[in-house]
Amino acid sequence: MGGLLNMNFSKKSNGSDGTIDGQSITANQLTRSNIEWRNGYGTPSDGNDTNSQNTPTRKLTKDAKSIIIYFSRSGSTELLASKVAEQTDSDILEIVVKDSYSGNYQKTLSRANSERENEDYPELNMAVPDLSQYQTVYLGYPIWAMTLSHPMTSFVTTYGSRLSGKKIAPFMSEGGYGQGDSVSRIEDILAAEGSKDNTFTRALVVDGNKVDKSDSNVKHWVEQVKK
């Protein structure tokens, strides 16, 4: 994460970069070329963690054996989650924080730095269902400062004890520097919260401005997760 840059982001002609559970997705990073992208530096959000025009995604059924649990600030991770959903029969649950991050990138950066330095992670504002029916949990998040984004940190810390015995499949959008220590952070938090007998798949890592071109990578990754 870095400073706030160009805010001239235009939507695609249909007004949407995709859909998730029937709701439209706008992923701001997709409008930037490699030169303009600058590793996601300065990407704004709509000021409500991708939800200003949507209700938080919540698709729950009685029969699904897997669930996608994700957080997205500017839309790229949500679009990636939608592509995972297309390849699976998963339920979907969006992580919602009580105090949304600012649409202004610099303000979000300042807040995130303070949260990380003080280990004061955001309070969640969501109802989490009984997770016992799921065998596989897909965890989706953006990479912040080469580590796990804070809302996912809060989720795993708060609900990690419910994930015992499950296959954990991490997927993420990032700024070109890889997954950082995010997966090991999840492993450490789950262990600290008493989660046992977890297995981890290889992580799916996609540049935030190339999520729209990730279909084949997502398909191959999901095939490997299902084995």
C-alpha cells in the first residue's frame, strides 16, 4: 500500500467487471495498465469495502461442502472470489468490518499501518454460520504490506477455532510482490486459536490488475484443490 494517485477510474461499458451471487462487481485496478498500475499503489475503493451499491455477499445452502470466505476493499479480490465460485459449488460469505476503510487510499494506508503496528485489528460486523458442514474453506483476501490484510486477520482470529479439520485453500490479489507471509500467518493464527488437523493447499496468487484474465489459472488451481 502507498499514497493516493490518479482517481480517474472508468467502468467497463456494461458498468460491471463481473457478478457475484447476482450482484455486480467493479474492480478499480483493472483500468490500469502495467505502467499506470504501480503495484496497486493509490487504488481507491468506493468507500464501503466494495459494498456501497450491494448488500454483503451471503450465499448459504444446506448441501455445500465448501465455502468461499473473502474480504475485498477495491474489488479485485471480490472478482477473484466470483471466479472461484464459478468453478465450485461453494457457499459464499463476505467479511464485513464494523468501520469500513476509507475510499481514499492514503487514509486507508495510514489506518492499516496503525492497526498493524498496534496489533489493533478491525472489529467485524457479520453473522458467521455454523461451519461444520464444510470440508474445504477458500479464504480470499488482498495482500497488505506483504502480509495478511487486517479484516482476514480478524476473521481467522475470531473464528479460527471453528476451522479444525478443514482443508484451507488461500487465494489472494496482490501488488506484484507475491503472497508475503500471509499463508504462514493464517497457519500461526489457526494454531493459536486451537484449530487442529488443517491441511493447506497451494495458494492462488493473482496481480490485482489482471484478475479479469485469471480464468485458466483459477480453473487449474481449483482442480488441484479438489484432489
